[in-house]
Amino acid sequence: MESLVGLIEERARHLEDLLGVPVRPSVNPGALPRSCASDLAKYIDHTNLNLDARPADIDKLCDEAVRFGFTAVCVNGCYARQITKKLAGSEVKTCCVIGFPLGCMTTAAKISETRELVQLGVQEIDMVINCGWLKAGMYKEVYEDIKAVASVCHYGSKPATLKVILECTCLETDDLIIDSSLLSLAAGADFIKTSTGMHKAGGAKAEHVRIMRLVAGDKMKVKAAGGIRSAEAAQEMVCSGADRIGASASVAICGGQA
């Protein structure tokens, strides 16, 4: 743990020099492991990002979220109007993905997508980081990409929460997971998120969540997503430091019937 904390602090200093902006994580090794959740439903973003999801599927998703008390529903942007209307007056938050699932479109495209969704009343935005730029060492470009989307999310009287999807299994190394987390912090992200759930290398891993938690400290929150299909798996993520769980198997996780 001490070596990991030292690495985070070293990478933060490097990124400060590179970007010329503050990169100051609040690393707290004593925060891990966390207590397990007494009510998993409150951690869950109930999710349907299937390419063939139909309006009826999204209605069902919203109904389940209200019934089980999930924190949010997460869908593709084409259903933004539907979920904002369906969930109006409920305590369930609305969330849409942008730049999904690859993250490699232009920053202008991400800005446009985000602006439209925020104007429609979407409360949370999950954006995909540009992994290719990150792995190529194009850190300034990655920082500016996230910062641009964060600026749109946080502008206006009803700001949206921004979650940055790191696609940790694609990044492969602790250094890149740390660097992408630090870049997200510096750029103004509210959350960092493990995965899209679409990458062939896999989804959320507890060891990645622990690294992200150390970087995030009390300045960002952490969302684990991708392949979480049981209460045991969800609890492992919470105990490792996740504040939110993205799952399509949410009803089963909470012991209900789909």
C-alpha cells in the first residue's frame, strides 16, 4: 500500500509539471477496506446500454429503478427524453453515456452530445476517456477532452454530474490507471468509473477500484461497472471503495425477480 501511495504522489507531481495545473489527490490509505453496504440498491445505477434496447425495455428499467430504490438509471442518449419524462417526480436520477463505448470521437462531438443531454435535463453524464491518446502519452489532449465535457456538465443552474470511464482493463497497468484518474481529477470530474462493460478484456476488478479510491480520496467518487452480476460481486466493489455500482443485473443483485 505504501509503495502505491508513493507512486500516486510521484505521478501527481509529474502531471502537475506537464500540465501546469494543480493535481492534488487526497490519498488516505486508512479509508480501505470499507464497510460493506447494508442497502446495495442505493449504490446502483440500473443500466441498459444494449444496442438493441427498445423503448419498452427502457420503461421497464425505469419502473424497476423506482420499485427497488436504485439511485439512477443509465441508458444511451437516444432515450434521454424518455427517462427524464418517465422518472419525473421520482428520486431516481437520470444518466446517459457519451462518447460510448470507444471514447475516440472528437472533443467537439463529445461536447455537442453532452450539451444536448444536459439541456434535456439529464442529471448525470458517463463519458469514455480516449484510451488511445492516454496510452500514446498524449496527456494534455486527454486532460483537455475531459475538461471540455466537465465545463458543459457544470455550467448553468442545473449542473450535471460527470463520471469519466477509464476502461481500466484496456489500460493494463497501474501507472495508466493512476494517471487517468489524476487527469480526471485535474479536469474537474465528479466520478471516475472502471469500465464500459463492452471491452473484450473485461469489466470491473476490485484491485482497480482500490487504486482509483486511493487517487480519488474525498475529491471524487468511484463507480464500478462491467460484469457485476451478484450481490457478492457488488459488495466486493463497495468494500474496495466504490460509491456507485453500474449493473444491468441490479434486480438479481438485490434479490428480486426480473
